[in-house]
Amino acid sequence: MGVVTGIVLYAIIWFMTLLIALQVRVTSQDEAGARVAGTHGSAPADAKLKQRVIWTSIIAAGIWLIIASIIIFELITLDDIDLFTRFGMGSSAPR
């Protein structure tokens, strides 16, 4: 895996992790009883974005380490998961 591939992989994992982290332990403005004029009631009362970004970076780094290790050390290869060409093109599965 090249450097650019590693950075792109980390960025994808980071954003996916952030989208999950934004949904965890959120208190809406309606639940908190402090609705700001002009906002929707389901908007978060306190998003705690700095804390969520820090935790997202830590968790994404851990996930990236696992996936990068699998790719670099070839623990799982495309041949291991290739279901369509396992028996050759056009041939049927053994009986």
C-alpha cells in the first residue's frame, strides 16, 4: 500500500467514523428545553464537536491500523474473497 492510498483509506475511515460519532449521545434542543430561535427542535443542544473530532481521530487510527495491517501483510487477499472466478470463467461448480 502506497502513502497516498494509506491517506485516502484513513480519510474514508475518519469520515465514516465521524458520521457515526455525530449520532451518539446527542441531546436535542427540545429535550434540553433550550430551543434557539430559527433552528429545528431536533438540532443538538451542545454538539461537543471538538471532543467528537478527537475521539473520531483516535478510533479511526485504530481501525486504520487493523485494515492497513491486513493489506500490508496480505492476511486476506483478493484470491481469498473472489467468489466469482473461483471455479474459472464459464464453468460450473463441482458436483
